[in-house]
Amino acid sequence: MTGPRSFPCPVAIQIPCPPSSCSTYRCAEREGDRSTKRSHVILLTMMNSKKKRMYNNEHLHLLCQNTPLEPWTCITNIKLEEKIGSVVFELRKPQGRLIILRTMSENKTRLQNAASILENALRMKQFCIVVGKGADQPNVFCIQLCPLEVADDMMRRMQQNGYGGPPDPISSKLLLLGEGQEVYIKFSKNGNITTSEEIQQKQIITFHYHHPNKLQIHVKEKDQYANYSYDCYKGLVEFYTHNPTSNNEEVLLCKLPIAIPKTQCKIKGSMGCYRSLIKEEGLLGMKTLRWLASELKNADEELSKRLNIKQSRMQAIKLKYPQNVNEQIIDIIVCWRNGQPRFTDKVAILAAELTKCKRQDLAEVLQQMKTEYSVKDN
């Protein structure tokens, strides 16, 4: 409220002010509102005399603030008239901002702090963060800030706009934020999902209560060999804001899990050099290995553990032959064979490991083949 130093005539101002139970009953009785009067009779009769005296001793205080940097000051030379749900008074000069407080005592020492706390509480809005993954583009995520009461509708709209997952859009818990406050998006260092450094600087959303903002981000995995026990890459997206009351310190709002599907790596080139070393006929040649692979279709995982094959090597083998278990088993045995010393009895070791895998029959056949091969060489 700005203008001249004083008004030519008093200006009537009406400010909303929630009434107490007793004051509502008195105003309704004075204005003849029978329905309001009847609804408060039961409440008044249930109160004891002490609570009645407390409500009867309520006091109204008018405070003003000319600029946001100045403290709230109490105005005492203005008469306040209470009505149902509002307070009416007259002003003779302009004031910056006005607020009405209802207290149980006439003490005015803490009114400034109470007005500041109430002002900050009125600025804070309840909202939540909704994250949805693109159905056609699984590496694209849509992040939106919206009021809490429209979160379900916003998730349905995301699904209609092509952000239906899987999984379905997820929302955060109840959060509080001021109008126009910025939310910063970061990706957890413990997760396996991130974005490029150029996009990282632009991941900011401004919160507006009546105009929900949204942001699309493109993500990628950090390590294509991580999360090997899952069918997708997993990560965490973190949301921060700056606290203006504590030197703009970053405050964590929430963390939400996200996931992107794995893509099959195409390994270029033909078979590895270790395959070419055993193409010639021999006791552990390709003919024997293919026979073993056909007999060990359901024991590839156990065999790799028995032969101490690294998990990274196993994942590379599965990526190379995703649908061919026989080729996977051949590569497992070849990888183990090339890691053994040159003059080691590899057939005896392999037969012992097959026995531990509960394939005594294959171990016996291998031993018999070894004996026949030795006789033939001699």
C-alpha cells in the first residue's frame, strides 16, 4: 500500500481472521445466524469455565511492515472491530504490509517473532516431486514439481504423454518449499546413472505453486559392466535446495530411485585368439569341448565357479553369446585352460572339477579318453 503520507479521509480495511469458537458464537448471536449459533452451543457447553474465560480474554493485535527488511511493528492507536471471519479497521495513512494476530494475553513482546514465523509458514507450500521414464525412450526422464493434491493426476498425465515406464511414475513424500525457490538435481555418486557435464549445469527447476514446471533429462550408465546381477542399471536422483536463512547452505529434499534397461553390447571381431590355439585336434580340442558343452547345458554357472572364472569374464562371455549356452561353456573351459601352467595335467584337474559338479560320468569318460590318447601316442 503506497501513496501519499496520509489519506484525505479514513480508509476502511477488512482483513480475514479466523474466529475462535466463542467469538463466532457471539457474532452469530449478535447477527441472528441461528445455524451457526446452534452448532456452537454444544461446543460451549462442553467447555469448562476455565477454557471459557480463556476464549473470552482473547486479544487482537494489528502489526505493520513497511519494507521486507524492517521488523514488524504493533499499531496500538487503531480500533479493531471483529466480524465473522474478518476484522475491520480504519487507516489514516498508508502502510506497507498488515497482519492480524489473535493472542490470549495483551503482552506485545513476542508479537514480532510470531508475525515473522507466521509469514514464513504462509510462504511455504506443500508439494511433491514426480519422476517418470519414457516408454519409447527409456533413457529420457521427466521430472515435475507439483502441489501435493494434484500428484495423482500429474502421474496419470505423465503416463498419457508417454512417460509410463516401466516402472510407473513415482512421487516423493510431502515436501515444503517457498514460491519461486529453485530445486537443484544431482545424481548420487553411489549409483550407476549420470548425465554429461554440460547438462549437469542446467538441471534446475523453479517451483511455482500454480504453474507446475517440468524438466526432461537424458541419462546414461557410468559402467556398462556394473549391476551385473540385475537386468537394468540402477541409480539415485537427489533433489537439493538452498536455505536462505543459513548462508544458502544446500538442503537435501529427497532421493528417488531410477533405472534404465541394459543394452546388449555387440562384440566386434571373430573368435578370440585363445580359440585359435585349440582348433587343432587333441584331447581338449574343439570336438571334445563341444561334446562337454552339450552335456553341461544346465551347469555353466557352477562350472565357472569351480574353475575360478572371474565375474567380469563371465559377463563378457554372456554378452558375446547371449542365447547360446554351448558356446558359453566352451569359452569358460578355454578361458580356464589358457590360464593353467603349460605342463599341468589339465584333464585330471577338469575331471576332478566335474566330479565336484556331480558329473562323475563325464569325469570317467574324460579319464578314459586320456588313457586311450596316451596309448595312441605311444
